[in-house]
Amino acid sequence: MRLLTWNIQCGKGCDGVTDLARIVAVARQTLDADVFCFQEVSANFSRFGDGADQSEQLAALLPGYSAIFRPAIETVDPDGNLHRFGNMTLSRLPVLQIANHLLPWPAAAAVRSMRRHALEVTVQASFGVVRVVNTHLEFHSAGQREAQIARLLDLQEDASMSPKQAGSRHDEPYESQTVAASSLLCGDFNFDVADPQHALIARSGRPGLAYRDAWTADRPGRARAPTCGIYDRAQWAEGPDCRDFIFVTEDLTGYVRSIEVNEATDASDHQPIAIEVSE
């Protein structure tokens, strides 16, 4: 199973040009992925991508993939037009189940923030059924991030304690559910590796399968590659940072064959991360 995760900044590169075809070209050059997980996909917001439905554009640019877009934000303007913003997962592996989890959005006085979510797509990989959780946590509020992390851990605990496998028939909902304990959690977490919130994910002390940072599962102790701020110094005045991660459940750590960051591209303010997981 090959997966690429990337905060694509609605396709806007460090040159100020919005180009989803460039995003897809770079993504495919980085990795011939079975699953692409993109964050910051806009549909009909005029400030992003000329107001186009980027979910439709990305689906068209990646034929042969099941395209799943779910919003964190879904709003209707006075003219009845629908505007959406969120994460998108595209898979050429068989998709077994989809769930969109809105994450907590506790009040944070005088802090600019927006609703966040986790898009969960369960796929059939060669080594078994796995839940791919594609997320993007709050940037401005550490308190909101902590609440969102707690919810992600709740979801993993629930899946670990009561896994389910759908039968061959899908004629009613009770027998059509698939919940996999094995999981891959990826996206833009908006904390760096030194932040206690990073450790919170892997050291939760909860029952069931815990998450582990795939970067250290691959090669323990190796230096971190930055995932943002390499080329865009306007938004990242302090320079390169590492805020995007892939976590795998502890049963999958031995299956991590490689994980790399593409540091060469400036097609977004973030860098794509590619992982291969196999028996």
C-alpha cells in the first residue's frame, strides 16, 4: 500500500499560481500512490481556485481512483449557493466504508478558527483492512487542537475495541459495516514534533492499538525532514518546520518499508509525504 498525504493549499503554489494539474503531476511523480490524501480542498469559495469545485477537478485529474470529498465546512450563501471546504481522499484500492467525523470546535475567545474534521476511508490493502484517516487540525488554538486529538484517539479506541467486518451482502445497514482496528492517520496537524501534542497521540495510554509515528518506525533516530516553510517565508517567517505527519497503528509499524518527504517542490506551502506499507 502506497499513500501520499499533502496539504495542497487549494492548489496555490509559492509562486502565487493556483494549479491543480501541477499538484497532481507532482504528487504522481513523488509516488505512484494507491491512496492520495489531500487537505485544503475548496469547492465554490471565490478566494480559492477562482471559485471552482476543486473536488470535481481533482477527481477528473485522477481517473481510476475512487474520489471521496467530505467537508469540514458546508455553508449556503443568500443566493442558495453551496460552499464547501475540507479534505479529500482518492483511492484505487477497494473502498469498503466511508465516515466523516466533525472534530470538536470548543470556544476560544478572540481566536480565529474554523471547523475541522477527519475523513475516514476504510480500504482493502494487501495485508488486510485498514482505516485511512485524513485530517487537518486547528492552526491558531492549541486548546482546540488538544480537543481534536482527543476525538481522534476516541475513534481509534472505539475501532480497536469493537472491530467489524461486513458480510458479502449489503442489503441492510447492520450487516454492512466495516470497522478496522488497523489504521493510518495522516495530514496537517499544526504542531511540530517537539510539541507535547505530538507525544499525546503516541502515548495516550488508552486501550486498543496505539498510534506510532511512521517516521521513526521506518528508521529510528533519523533527522526530520521539514514539511512546510521551505519556500514560503511570508506565511512561515520562522523558516522550515515539521507539522505534517503519518501515524500508523502499532500492528503496522513493522510493515513500514519507507517514508519520505518531497522537499523539492514549491507547488504548495507544504510538502508531500509518501509512505509504503507492506508485509
